[in-house]
Amino acid sequence: MDDIFEKIARHEVPADIIYEDEDTVAFLDIMPDVPGHTLVIPKKKSRNIFDIDMESWSKVAETARKIAPVVRDSVGATGMQIRMNNEPSAGQVVFHLHLHLIPFHEGQEKNFPEKLPSTKEERTQLAEKLRALLQH
Ligand code: AMP
């Protein structure tokens, strides 16, 4: 059965996509820990780190490297955590491999960040800004 991220990759369900290439898609998390919280996925289905092939994994890493500074700067952050949950025991709830790019500001709690959720409108605006920045 198709997972929600496969549908996002195929543009079958709406998402705030900020970057896309032949192999990967990056979009804003619908329930962000902080504004700018972004997910990077491979278009080719894999469940998590335990089954992704090396080529797809490299493409995901390339995209994360490409967009990370832009995501950081777009929300005026100074740092970023990159997280990945693999299997339910580690907190995975969507079973299509994804990296979490989570911007961090000075003084922000590292391990249990307080949620600073954004509205749909804020995410739409931020996604527009990020798309424009990432086109250059
Ligand atoms: P996890 O599987 O625990 O690593 O996290 C899955 C993440 O996907 C959570 O942070 C959700 O907020 C996010 N998420 C779930 N559905 C969507 C969606 N339709 N669009 C964007 N993000 C989503």
C-alpha cells in the first residue's frame, strides 16, 4: 500500500514542497517542532535506514546538504539537528524513509525542544520563500 510520503512525492496529496529533483523531495513538516522543520525523502520507496539502497541514501544526503544552509538561514537559525527515526521502537510513524532537518536557535532546548508550531499560512509563506531561495 502507498504511504503518505509516496503520495507527496507523486504530488497526489498537497504538501509544502520546497525542493525537488529526480530522486528526492523536501517539504515542510505538517506538525513542525519549530518553524522551518523540513523532511527530506527519496522518491524511490524505502522503509528506513535498514533497507535503503546506497544510491538513494546518497541522494537523500546530497539534498540535505544542499538545502540545510538555506533552511537554517530562512528562519534566522544558527544551527540544525538532523534526525531520523527508524522503526517504531525508535519513534518512526511514517514508514517511508525521511530525514528531519530541524533548525536551532541559540538557547533552544536540545533534547526535548519545546514545540513552536507554525500555522498553515506561515508554512505556505515560508515554503514560497524557500522555493525562491533554492532556485538560485
Ligand atoms: P517520524 O516517522 O516519527 O520520523 O515522523 C514523521 C513526521 O512526518 C512527523 O514529524 C509528522 O509531523 C510528519 N508528517 C506526517 N504526515 C505529514 C504530511 N502529510 N505532510 C508533512 N509532514 C507530515
